[in-house]
Amino acid sequence: MKFIDLFAGLGGFHLSLEKLGHQCVFSSEINQNLRSIYKKNFPSTKQIAGDITKIDIDSIGKHDILCAGFPCQPFSRAGLRKGFADEEKGNLFFNIMKILNKYQPEYIILENVETLLKHGGNVKKNKLKNSLNIEGETFRTIRKLLEKNKYERGRYEIACKVLSPHEFGIPQHRRRLFIVGRLKSKGGLKGFNWPELMNINKTSIHNGHFKLSKKIDPEELEYITLNKDEQVIYDTWHDFVMNFPKGNLLPSFPIWSHEWGATYNYKEKTPFSSSIEELKKQRGIFGKQIDSDNKKEILEHYIPRYAQSETESFPNWKIIYIEKNRKFYLENKEYLDKFKAKIKNFEFSYQKFEWACMGENHTFEDKIIQFRQSGLRVSRDRWFPALTTVSTQRPYMPFAKRKMTVDELSQLQSLDSLKYKPEFNNGAKKAYGNAVNAKIVEMIIKNLLQ
């Protein structure tokens, strides 16, 4: 069959379909560097275009399958969640619809973040077969455009499911929404089933699906080694865990050290809605006594960044985290008072800490580490956290004393068979963070086309 590959990236869709014997007749990718790599890996592709909004649709040509991992940032937790209101990225789905309306390919397969399902609010149940039975306004719009197309012969039966590589033995926890469809006039999705999941307890970075790079270019090795600041942050929190009082549990909720000793209002009022007189009787970051007659100065210098919001009340989740952190401080006051002096000068993000390893030994050497905006996160070594487009969040492996190489990132997205890969210092993390997992696509396509 002939297929087109939109928002192609590194070519996860292409790799899967080509492996199954199908031919790519058109692709588009706006990033010039990725487009260059794509041309090298898939030289037989007839046309590789850039910006999808500027292509001549008539030049695409007939095709049987449309693939698209359309931009997820407008719908993701990490983005601003503007959705279709994002004029640059969010409305690119309508460019897909223009192509579908002109060519009516028999099959479609799309990929995006799972939050697309509930995006836009007004969440309701639907009756889609082989699908999750919830949808928000954004997904409902997408579904209706595909199912109830103004062109009767261009109407699709669709199904959707959230899948992650770790459910298929690939050690990366990366939940993504897959949408498949087939023209109703061709029989729709009769007989289609999603790939069978495996026992996730069998997934591990040690089970043979992941191999540490043996030969690493010296320049890349220097690039993926902790810098001085990261090493200090790592060592400090490592000491915190190793020396934590025996018999006491490290919390499963994020540790916000700014709350150690703080007494500012957060339940009935917020710092913003409190008077200066009220605030001067309270304590702020690390228990520092609030002492100022300027409200703006108080908010900026005594109140944690996450509590500076100009709001009359905090959301319930924030109230719960603040309450838990203050209770944690009182239960471990003697130890935390000694420790907080070590992190007072850390950048705000790294004064926070996440121990996602409940029940595990208080060690770092057998864990996976991430330097995140939400703090230093320590996870079990069963599988890696989802690859993101943020280069600083590239997973660090204490047992290898480095972050992941490009080849290792490629394995987690099932793209290791590609001959040409992004350079380690030229957008590799972003490229793999945006990539679609080729193995999952291959299994879906097999079931869809059987």
C-alpha cells in the first residue's frame, strides 16, 4: 500500500510501515535537521516537504494510509494546553482533515498525548468500540470530523487507546493516545483488535530489550556526564536519603522543602489574599520570619514560587501537598533543620525532591534519576520515565555514571535500526521526545491491515 507520513520526525511510522512492505509516497517535517536525517534514512521517499501549512495538497498524490503524530504540546501537561486555540500548532489537525477530504485514504493512524482525550473540558462518555469511553470537547471535535465528514465517502469508523512501550516489554513508561480509523464504505473496523499487552511485571531495563552502549564517543561522554552543579545536587539529595532516620519512611508525595518551618496561610486564605499585618506574624520559605511592609516584596522573597499566585484560594491538590509537607517537617524536624542549610542556595526547582520508589532501599545506585522542574526525581530501575523534549530531563543512570546516549534513547523508541541518528548535541533529546514508538505502531498496523 501507499502511505503518507505527516509530522514525520525521525520516521517511526515510516520505519514500521516500510518493514511491513508498504511504500511512502509523501512526508512532511518542519524541522530542517530532522528532514535531512529522514532523507538519509528513507531515500526512496518520493517527496519530503517542510511546513504542512504551506504545501500544495494537489502534489501529495493518492495514498491508502495516512499517518500523523501531530503536535502534542498544545494538549500536553507540560505545555500551556491551549489546544485548538494554539494558532501555531493546535489547529494543525485541520490541515490533516484537508488532506483526508481530498484523498479519502482507506486507513488512518494518529498519535498524540493521552491528555488529548479529556482536553477542552465538558468530559462525557461515548460509545466507541475498542476505545476508552471518555472524551472532552477537543477529542469530540476530532471524532465528529472523522465520523461525520461532510463528504459521505470520507467518513471513518475510529477507535482509540492509550498504550505505553512498557506494556510490550520495552522499558519506557510513555503513555500515548493512538487513534485508528478505516473508511466506513470499506467495512470500517470490523474485526480490528488492539495488540495484546504483556505482563508489565516482566518489563525491565535488565530483561534484554535494553542494552547499555559499550563504545561512546569521548565528546558525547563528556556531554552526558553530570556537570558540577548537577553533581552537587545529586550528592546532596543522595546524602539526604542515605542518612534519613531509620524506621521513618520517605514520603511518596513530592517534597517541597520550602514548607519546612513555613506558617503562611494556605487553606482559608492565600498569601496574596492575606493582609500585610497577617503575613508579618507568619513565617515563609524555610521558616523565615516575614519582615516587610511591602506586599510585593513579601510575595517575592518570603513565599515559595508555587504559592505566589494572585488568587484568593489554592486548588485542592496544592493545599494537600503543602499540608503533607508541613506534617512531614514536624515529624522529622531535627533531621530536616540540619539538612535544609545544605539546599538553601539551590535553584528553586532543585529544592524539591521526588522519591518514586516506595518500599525500595534508600539508595541511588540502583535507581533512575531525572533533573526536572518539579525537582530531582528518583525512580525504580524497572523502566525509564517518558522521554521528553527537555534536554535537561534526559535520564541519569547512577549504575553507569552518566545520562543516556543517543543510541540508548533510540532503543526506547524502537528506532535503533535507523542508520542515521541526530547528533548528541543537536536536538537528539527533543527528537526522541517527540518521536512515535515504531514497535507499537508496527503491532497496531498489523492488526489494522490484516
